[in-house]
Amino acid sequence: MALLRWRVGFFVLFLVCVGMLGFALYHQFYQWLMPCLLCVYERMIVIVLGLLSLLAAIWQPATRRGVLTFSGLYALIALWGAGITVWHLLIQFGPKESGVSCASSLPFPIDLNAIPGWIAAVIRPVGDCSVVDFTLFGMSMPFWLLIAFIGFLLPLSMLTRIRLIEIRRRGL
């Protein structure tokens, strides 16, 4: 039963990540809201969390050390995403410095000319991080991503706890 909870739980988290990416791509390609550099970093973290969730839905660590290592990595990446969204919110709502934007302050680590065009279109930073061009219920996209990244930690902790109890019960 714990195996089913682990796999279904992480598959649901994978579907959440797919939904988040679909929402972002819809707004990019149909509403013409171009992502800024921090948006692209946040998007890549959602992709990594989605891939880790899919991996966990397929593979289940059998030892306590494996569960803790996987959960720690997952939590670290989710917290890294939360940190980037906090930085993004500070750029959007903090004091404005003249001539400073996130696009000019961070290097982009991928040569977009070396990858296929459709992938480059998804991760090409075009917008300005300080501009709030999308709100949902009065909150900007980084705010919702912050809630999502922190929200990933609750099911992660529950699934980890369930799996550790199962491992202890089986004596692995």
C-alpha cells in the first residue's frame, strides 16, 4: 500500500508540474507574455521537479538512506526555486534601481543557438523581471510559484514519512 501511495503521490506531483508548465506556455504563446530570465530559471526548476517526480513514480528507493537522499535532493531543489521566486518578488516589488534589471545582472548558462528552436523558444529569456505583466487574484506569477515551491514540500514530507515507516516495518 505504501508503494502505491509513493508512486501515485509522485505521479500527481508530476502532473502538477506538467500543468504548471502548460499554464506558463499557454500564456507565453497565446497571451504573448514573454518570460524574463528569472521566469526561465523558475521554469527550469519546475521541469527538474517534474522529472524527479516522474522518476520517483517509476522508481522507489528501497532503503532509508535512499529515501532520505532522494527527498533531500527534491526538497533542496524546491527550496532553491522558492529562493529564486523570493528574489524575483524583491525585484518586482522592492525599491527600483535605475537601469538594473535581472536580464543584465545574470548570465544565461545555455547557448540557445546550439539547441533546437522549439526548446529555445520555451526557455529564451525576453521579458524584464521588474515588470508585473500577469496577475491572478491580484498576485504576480512569482508569488504563485513561491506558494507552489513551498507547497511541494508538504506532500514530499508526507510521502517520505510513509515510505520510511514502511521501510522500518519491513526491516529494510
